Amino acid sequence: MRNGLIALGVLVCGLGPAAASSLPSGSKTAEVIVDGQRYELTAYKGTYTEFDSHFGASTQPWWGNQSVAADLAENVFKNQGNLADGIAGTSEAMFVWKFESNKAFAETYLTGRRSYELETGFDEAYVDAVAVPEIDGAGLAQGALALGAIGLWMIGRDRTRNGAMPDTRSV
């Protein structure tokens, strides 16, 4: 049973690296908070049409709002660096905020604020947002306490079985 708990711990801890390894090569991430919600941003290279399912109000906190897209592009660049760094063939991370008539409208920041109307078939470094769930501190503490108690109980049980402690149970 103790091996089962260790395996569970490895599985839970292993989710972070496994998820990160699914990012495209050269991807860089940043974290931002918009309206109290934490988001992880990732830039990836491709055409808008390849990744159009990533764009929209349900996933992008800046969708439909050019000024929020421009503010985020500038703040991320100034505080966390250029998300397009390391992605071959791109120089700027595009915060797409609208799609209309086969054009993606994007904001970026490199040497200053810039607005683009992008043809959808060209490779760019597009920024995607994923909402990061909040961790309930009280629930996490209770779970850790419960796992600790189970672990101590199992250690005591193993000692009893191995003769390290006298068995006071009656037959």
C-alpha cells in the first residue's frame, strides 16, 4: 500500500512537466492576472487558421478589446520578456483580439505599441491564454494532513506485522 501512495505522489507531481512538454518547441510562457483571474500565456508559431479554436471570448481575456490586448502585450514584454523569443522566424508575440473578413487583428509590443491586420495564412507567434485554477489553501492543508495520518498509520501497521512492536491483539 505504501508503494501505492508513493506512485500517487509521483503521478500528481508529474503532471506539471508532462503538460509543459506538450508546448511547441521554443515556446516561452508568462503569467498575468486579468480581472482577478490568473492566466498562463504561451506563444506558439503557426497560422491563425491552424489555431483559430484557441481564439475567442471563452479563452482570451483580451478578446474583443483592443486596449486590453495592447496593455497586456506591453506589460508582458516589459515585465516578463518577449514571448516570441526563441521561436524561429518570428519576432513579436501577437495578442489577437478580433477576427474579421479573413484577417486577424492583433496588438504587440517590441519597440513600442503596434497594431496589425494579419492575413490568416502566414506564420506568426500567436499568444494563447489558459486560465490557471486557484488552489484552495485550506483544502490543500487538510489533504496533506490526511495523507500524513494515513502514512503514519501504515508505518505503525508495518512495524506491528514485522515484530518490531508487540502485538496486543487477542486471537
